[in-house]
Amino acid sequence: MAKFDTILRNERRLCAMTGLDYATFIAFLPHFATTIEHYLARYTLDGYVRDGDRAITYANSPLPSAADRLLFILTYLKQNPIQEVQGQLFGMSQSNVSKWVGLLLEILTAALANQHVLPARTAAELAAHIQMAAVLEDEAAPLFIRMAPNGR
């Protein structure tokens, strides 16, 4: 079963599976974990409103930690495997993969939105982003500074 700790030992494998290097993964992990905690405080894994019991992670859970859950969803998004293959990688059934993918995609989107790093979803959003980047680039110092002509 692929768990974060085993993948973490090999940064090259982490990058191949998720597209992120170790530093980026670790930097985003607290934001992802916080978003999971907020979600699970209000809802169950199946999306129902929680009636008072707090969320408990069982020892035999296929994704016991926030790092495992982030690894799971990033691997799913980068590799685009069928759910049966994703289940084999993480030691769960296809139906559980389907449940976790739906939940973790929602949580990942919320965590990215909280950090204001969601990708552009429409051409208009992309155009606005490119225009803003161009304005900021014009205001920034030039990459190469030229000296004034010396008069020769």
C-alpha cells in the first residue's frame, strides 16, 4: 500500500507521482489538513451533515493522515488512472476510491481557493490573469539594467 512515508523517502518518486517537490508538498500540507478538519467537523465522509459525533480516523483507514490524503488526490490528478488502478495503489476498492476522489477534490479545491491559487477555469479568467501579470511586470525593475551612453 502506497503511503506518504514510503513515497517521501524518494523525492524523485514524489515528484513523479504528484508533480510536486517535497518542499511544495510540505508547504501546502497544513492548508490541506486544516481544510479537511473544517469539512469533517461539519460533514461525514459521505457528505451528510454531522449530527454531533466528531470525526475519527480508524487505524485501518486506507488514508489515515492528511499527507496520505493529499498524496492520494494529487496522484489521481497527475496520473489520471482508472479508479481500479488507483485502488490497487492505495489498497482500497474502486467504490472507496470513487468516494474519496469526490471528497478530496472538493477539499483540494477549497484549500487552493483559501490560498488564492486556483487555476483559471475560463478564457476570461486567464486573460485577466495574464493582463494583471503584464501590468505587474511593467512596474517591476528590468531584468537587465543598461548604462547610459558615455558619449563616444
